[in-house]
Amino acid sequence: MNTVVKKLADIEATAEAIVEHAHAQKSEIEKKIQAERDHFDETIEDETQKQLAQIRQEADEKMERILKEQREKNRSTIDNLKKEFEENHTAYAREILAHIVEV
């Protein structure tokens, strides 16, 4: 009878050791999985930030090109208007004076 009790005690002790070892392994596995998740999250965040920076840079460059083109068009229009005024300002003044006199 003593031998049976001793064997049962040994079996219980072994079972407890197995359960404790399983809990320890579970904890280690959870830590490993969390570390892998954290690394994945950091990698995705870095890639996302790089892509956003590239998109912003491309948008800024496109905006600058558009603004430059618009400035050139505006400068050309202003230059043409100045030239026309220089060539025709006397005629414009006479026309304005004629309208004023008519009233």
C-alpha cells in the first residue's frame, strides 16, 4: 500500500512539474509572440512613414511645378498688358477723356 501511495505521490509530483514547465513554456512563447508582434508593428510603422514622406514629397514637387508654371503664365500676361499699355496709353487716355467730356 505504501508503494502505491508513494507511486501516486511521484506521479502527482511529476504531473505538477509538467504543468509548471508547460506554464513556463507558455509564458516564454507569449513573450516571443509579443516581441514578434512589436517588431512587425514597428516595421509596418516605419514603412508607412516612409511611404507617407515620399507621397508628401511628390505632392510638394508637383505643387511647386504647377505654381511655377502659373507664375510664368501670369508674368507673361502681365508683361503683355504692360507692353500694350505702353503702346496704347495715349489712346486709352483720350478715350477716357472723351467719355468724361460726353457726360
